[in-house]
Amino acid sequence: MKLILHIGTSKTGTTALQYFLSANSKKLRERRIYYAIPQNQFNFNSVTNSYLRSGTDNFPAFFLHHLRAAERDGAHTIIASSENLYLIRYLARFMANKSSADALSQERNLIERLRASIPAKMECRVLCYVRRPDHWLESMYNQNVKRGVLFTGDVIDFLNTIEDSLDYRHCLSIWREVFGSSACLVRVYESALPNLIDDFMKNVVGIEYLSAFVRPYRRANERLSRDVLEYKRLKNEHILFSERALERKIYALVDRRVTNPDNNHEYLSPDERADLLSRLEPSMKLLQAEFSLPPFPQLDLDAAKATWQPYPGLALEKRKEIEFHYNAVQGRMGFRLERILRRWASFTRRRLPFLSLIFDFARGSGIRRLLLEATNRFQ
């Protein structure tokens, strides 16, 4: 049995790919390819996150369960995708408040546990897409202000936090040591464009003709406009972690209401961009050589300086407009009801921890999802 273990990176079309694989799971099984996900999910990030948050190792049960299911289906290939696997050390710092040294140790421990959890009869291939580091940094910054860990700093603060994750070769060296160099495959995101799904299916899975597959119409992980993102960054400090998903939905609707939004998403100045790429250049060249990768897009510094327009900041009038729309959207009955449900659940977990099993059952059975979907009717 072949296992394709897709570990990211995030912001390389990963969510769109996962939606595609989930939506076409039946058609994939007809071709003897099995997409492994927990019930009511589209990736297995929850299994990774469970280990990061509490040390709960659900990897053995996950892979054994899906191996048996794939064998019953007569599959020859299993695909499993969790982009959080690449971000282990980064997430460990924020989700479990680990030091850099402890996060690095946890990263190696998790990768080793993951390898030990994969049944011997599975021939594993680790796959990772990477994009030019400055572009990945900016996309991740937008993502983390918009959702995730509710980041409150500027892009340089974020760079100082995540810079070691931008060194792809260093991060992937642990995977190569644990899984073996021949078991690791790296692909350049920019070279896979215009469609990463086509690249994955044709060049990784080996399915050439995709006309029979469903193409989900929803766009995954759309970024906020710069003005709304800046407003949210300033408010993130006061958002409860348990309500981050709710706030994300509210801000997505606010973003659609704002007139003439600023969409300047060049968070780095040309000189900052050139300095970052210069520091990473030796490692990037080694990565290209070791994995026979095509070159990453080159930075034309003179052209970048000629077109560079720094973001002027959030104007007072724009701030008032965004705040007006935020109050209108978050005041809807559905959002008020969802906020009450989330706060009640969070309070109950803290004060009555023995009821956590009930909440975990509700999450796993889909009851929680149905409740939240019911609130959407009022939104």
C-alpha cells in the first residue's frame, strides 16, 4: 500500500487541494485511491493539533483505521494531508507556549512518532510544496492576523517569530533523517501554477485526465483587504481564542461591505524583501540541488522599488466605516446565538472539565457542526 503524506506548506493551495480530494473521495476510490480524513473533516489537522495541544497521540489509530478501510475498498494508494505537520515548531510555540528549544524537540518527537505510527505495509512518500519565502511570509502573516493565533504585531514582528520556518531545507532535513531522503518529495509552488490541483493529481498521484472530477466552486482561505486586516490586527488582542472562528466569519462579511478597500498586500519593503532572500539564498540553493527543483522566481529589486507603494495605515474615516459594518454584522441574531453557545461551552469546559467528553462527542459526531449550521440561517 502506498501512502502519500502531504505535509504542506500552508498557503500553497493546500486548502483548495484538500477540498478537492474530499469532494471527489468516491471518484478517487473508483480509481483505487483512498483519501484519509476524520469524519466531517477535509484534512487530518485535528490529529496533528491533538498531539500539539495535549500530547495525545492519535496517529496510530488514524493510520490503522484508514489502512483497513482502504484495503476493504481495494485501494492501492492512500492520501493523507495535514499542512500543520510542516508548522509543528511554529504551532508549538503558540498553541502550547513552548520555548524555541522545546518546540524544536517536540517537532522531532512528533515526526518520529508519526513515522512509527505508519504501518509497515505502507510505503510512505512525504510531499511538501514550497513557495518563494518572502511571498510565503506575507501570505502567512495575513493568515495569522485573519485567523489562527490572532497575531497582533506587524510583519517584521511576525518574521522574527517564523524566520526559522522559512528555511525549508533546515525544516525538511528532519523529515529526511526520519523518513529517508528517497521518501521525501519537494515541489515548487510557483512552478505548479496555474493549478496546484492539476499538478498534484498528474505529477504526484499519476492521474492525467481530470474531467470526471468535481471542481469545488468555493474559494478557500480568501484573504482580507488590507484595511480590514489592519483593523482586525488592532482588535485581535481582545478577541477570545475560543471565538476566533466566529470573528473570522464576521470579518469576511465586513470585508465585502467596505467601499474601495485597500488591497496593497506587499507587507515587506523592497529592501526588507531583498535582505530576507539574501539571508536564505545559500539554503535555498542547496534545497534546489538536493531535490532537483526548478528555480524560484527571481526578485528584480530595481523594478520592485519603482512600483513600491507603502501602506499609509488605516485612515480614521475608513476605521469608522469598518467599525460601523462590524457592529451591524456581529449584531445579527445568528452571530449573537453562536457567540453565546461558544462562551457557554468554553465556560463549561473550564468550570466543569468532566463534561469535556460530551463536547468531544458532539464535535466528533457532527452535532456541534449541525448546531452552528443552524445559527447560519439567522446570519
